[in-house]
Amino acid sequence: MYAIIAIATYYASGLVFGILLGIIDLIFDLNIDWDNAFGLNLIGIPIGIAVDYGLYVILKKKWEKEKVNPKDEIQDIGNSIENQEE
């Protein structure tokens, strides 16, 4: 599931980058060559990787907060219930 989220995030960041670049081109009249799709794709690759890495960092922090410490129950085998609670 997280792989699918990462792929969707990569492509969504490319879409948002393209829209923002188009708006910036209209406002500041940068005269970007929109026919050069190869160059625009090369610029979009690091953007997508950076956004995916940001998602990874956010999820890692979330998972570290929710980390569960399992109880070592192998030591309690054979003990009565009253002794296990202590």
C-alpha cells in the first residue's frame, strides 16, 4: 500500500510542479520552451524524489511515535496468572 502511495505522490508532485511552472511562466513571462518535454521531465525527477523523501520522513516520525514495545512473554511460560501480572 505504501508503494502505491509513493508512486501516486511522485506523479502528483510532478503534476503540481507543472501547474506551478505554467502559472509562474504566465505571470513572469519566462518564455519556457514547452515543446522540450525531455528537459522539463529532467527537472521534474528531482522534484518527485524530494517530495517522496519528505513523505518518507513524515511517515518515519509518525511510526516512531506509535512504536509498540512487545512484552517478552517467553519468560512467563509455565507461571500462574498471578505471577505473570507482577
